[in-house]
Amino acid sequence: MMIYAWINNLLVSENKKLKAENERLRKNMRVVDMLKAEYEQCIQDAKKCRKKYADAYVEFEKIRKEYQELLDRYN
């Protein structure tokens, strides 16, 4: 009977360790999920910035072309 009590205590102890490890992993997964969401938001922001830059560059090229035409006309 003594051996069963020892085995039971060993199993209870191992179960507590596993529960603690499980909780630690759950917390880590929450952090990973938050970082993933932040990363995805950064990707979306970068895409928006590239689009705005491309639009601004197109506008700049139009203005530069108009300016060059004015220079050519009056020189």
C-alpha cells in the first residue's frame, strides 16, 4: 500500500509541474498572438505608406513635367 501512496504523490507532483508548464505556454501563446497581430498591422501600414508614396511620386512627376514644359516654352 505504501508504494501506491508514493506513486500517487509522484503523479500528483508531475501533474502540478505539467499544469504550471501548460499555463506558461498559454501565456507565451497570448504574447505570440499579440505580436502576430502587431506584425500584421505593421504590414498593412507599410502597404498604405507605399501606396501613398507611389501616388505622391506620380503627382510629383506630373508637376515636374508641367514645370519642364513651362521652362521649355519660356526659354
